[in-house]
Amino acid sequence: MNAFIAPKPKYVRLRNGLLLEYVEQGPRGGETLLLLHGITDSWRSFEPVLPFLRHRHVISVSVRGHGGSDKAIATYRIRDFAEDVADLAAQLTLPRFTVVGHSMGAAVALRLAIERPELVRGVVAAGAFAGFADKPALLEFIDSTIMPIGNTVPREIADSFQRDTVNGPVAPELLETMIDECLRTPAAVWRAAFAELPKDNFIDEVDRIAVPVLLVWGDADSFVPEADQRRLMLRIRQSARVIYHGVGHAVHWEQPERFALDVDRFVDRLERPDRRERQPTSETALAA
């Protein structure tokens, strides 16, 4: 593969006045992939995956408060992020798209499929929680580590947070990049975004999702238990999952080429629904 150079960031002004940062690659005409990162990350969370999706039209977004997007905003709810993405799609005149989200971005993707079904053709939810309020360790982390942060996020907190998302080896420069991206997110956004996570009980509404959903999960994920995956499978009618054995929460960092292949095959099935073969993944299970 030839050396890959990531696209340069672009910016779009939403109707609410916010400026969102995104990168775009590939020709329009086929299915659009819209990529949504996890909390405190940016569009660069998917940078390892982009070289393997060069044949696809891809838009990777930095949600409000993150990366180069506007940060002086009042709220950072999952619903806010989903509404911003819906408006971004309108501003860029995107056709119906497949939304790919990681961690918090997976929750945003599911919320978007619930609230704006006319926009979404399919969802890939990587490291997806079924809820946040029922995670004692997460709530304790928010109370003891996130809420006391002062005006500046200590690098050691960003470092520990990012390193805990992986179980296997990743390029050291990738981790350093994502730690740096964490530190671009202001302390006030860390506090506000983390505080909002437990308030969106989207699991009660995922049975409204009427499009195919692929759940991608590493069985060494220290954040999301398998029970969450099973809850989502039971509630989402057109759901399937693939398990990455020995992989942590950030599946797209540890195995970006494989992740891109799973996304690509999922999209291929959306584009050609008459195809009946299973997705070429290590483990696929259909929802009951």
C-alpha cells in the first residue's frame, strides 16, 4: 500500500452557529460512512482506519467540544452530538449514510438511528455500551477523577485513560497522538461530557431502530462488559455482532485493517441486500 496522507480538516457551520471540524475522503456516489469518535477524542481516532477505506466516501467528525470543533458551548449531551451530526449531514447534502461510532460515538450513532431514521441506512457500533448509569466503576471514575479536574487536564489522566482502552500492542505514536487529542479537549468539556453520559438511557429506545446494526466488541474490553452486548443484541431487531478475541475497547486502534474490512463488508451487504452470505468475521451472531 502506498504511503497514506490523511485528509486536511474542513469545517462546517451548523444552523445553531457551531463550527464542526471534519475530514473527508473518497468519491461520492456510493455509500457514505460517517465516523464518530469516543469521548475526549477527535476525528483522528479513526485515522488508523482511513487508509483501508480509501475506496469509500468517508467523513470523520470531531463532535462539539472536541478536536478543532467549537468548544464554548452550554451542553454536551449524546442528543446534542446526534443533532449536530444530523445538521452536518444536511449542510453537506449527504444521502442516507452508514454511521460508525466508537464508545460514546456508538451511543451517538444509536441515538441518531432512533431519532433520525430517515438519515441512517445502517450502524456499526464498536465498543458500544448498553448504558452508562449502571456502571459503578465508571460513575466512581467520573466522581473521583473527572469532576475534580481543574482548569487543565493533567497529562497523566489523559495518558492513563487512553492506555486503558487497549489490550494489545498499538503504534506508540498513535497513543501519543490520541493523548494529545485528549488534551485539546478542555477540562470543562471533560467534566460536562462525562457528567452527561449516565443521563441518556438509550437502551430503553433501541428497539425503535429499524436498520441493520453491527456490534463490534473486543473480549478484553475493560470498559464494556459482554452483558451490554447481549442486551443490545436482544433489543435491536436487525443486529449482529463480531467479537475480536484478545482485543480491548479501542478495536479500531488495535486491528484497524480488520475493522475496516468488517465495516466494508457490512456496507456491501447494505448496498446489495440480495447477497446472503455471512460477513467474513471471526464470530457473528444474529439477535433472537
